[in-house]
Amino acid sequence: MITATMDYKMLSDQLGSLWSQAFEIWLSGGWAMIAIACIALAMFGLGMHVRLKLTGKGFSSVREKTWRHWINHPNERRGPIGDLLDFVVGAASLKEAAVNFEELRATEIAPFERDLRVMKICVGAAPLLGLLGTVTGMLATFAALAGGGGGDQTMALVAGGISEALVTTETGLVIALPGLFFQYQLARKLERYKGFLAHLETVCAQKLYKEQSQKKART
């Protein structure tokens, strides 16, 4: 028990020390760090929203055999896929079915594409803000060199400007790189959802065409 308490205290002290160092580095980056933080929150928050919404569509958790069965048995439909089938199945003609699926894509896919475009803008904006902070830091450094007399105060101003220039560049890249991979992963998941909707449209169109052909054959 004593050993566990000591280990917990050591871990807590280490985490506190790391937090203090990280906070000091953050402050040394200047005003650009606030803008980068806002970009990071918007980008990753939007990414998590898209991920949760895509996961909630249920297209990867329901087997094809199941939703094919649901097409002919509406009373057994469940979840988001069942709601999709309720919306698109039951068209009187192939043209009406195509209109239903077009409307479905407009309501289902368009919001995801819009959010991913915003994420892509954030990925590009993060390193640009870091570069802007770099330019600001270098200007502060040159101003300190031009106006100082070479003492400790001048060196402190120079060090602060260089620190601001380097920290903002590094932070912008650290935010942009994982954001880029995250956005790519979400785009791949959205493509799989588009493929599922296209496959669903094909199956429903084939079913409707077969039904219409049988009706014509009987008449």
C-alpha cells in the first residue's frame, strides 16, 4: 500500500512537472498559439463528430444478407439501415427510385463532405498560422537586436523572439500532420458509405425492375 501510494505521488509529480513545462512552452509561442489552439479544437472536434455520425449509420455492422432480407420484410427492419430502406423502398417506378436515392445522397452525404472540406481547410491553416508566428517571432528578434545594447535584457528579448518563431512552427506542424491523417481516414470511411448506398441502389433497382417485368408478363 505504501509503495503504491509513493508510485502514485511520483507519477503525479511527474505529470505536474510536464504540464508546467508544456504550459511555459505554450506561453513562449505568443499570440499565434491561441489561433492554432482554436484551429486544433475545431478540426479534431469536427473530425470526431463526423466519425461518430458515420459509425452511427450502421452500414458496416449490418450484413448484406440481413438488409437484403429487410427489403422484402419491412416489419423486420431495424436501426439506421432500416430507416434508409423505409425511405427508398416502395417506389412505383425506376425513375421514382432514382429520385429517392438522389435525395438520400443529398441529405446523407452532403453534410459529411462539407465537414471534411472544413477539416481540410483547418489542416492547411495550422502550419500557415505557425509560419505567421515564425515571422512575428523573427521580427521581434530583429527589433531586439536593432534596438538593444547587447546586455542581458537584449539577449532575453532575442531568445524570446527565437522561441516564439520555433514553437509556433513546430506546433502548427504537430497539429496539421495528425489532422491530415485523420481527415484521410474519415474520407475513406465516407467513400465506403457511398459505396454501400450505390450497392443498395443497385439491389433495389434490380428488385423493382424484376417486379415490373413480372407484372408486364402477367398482363
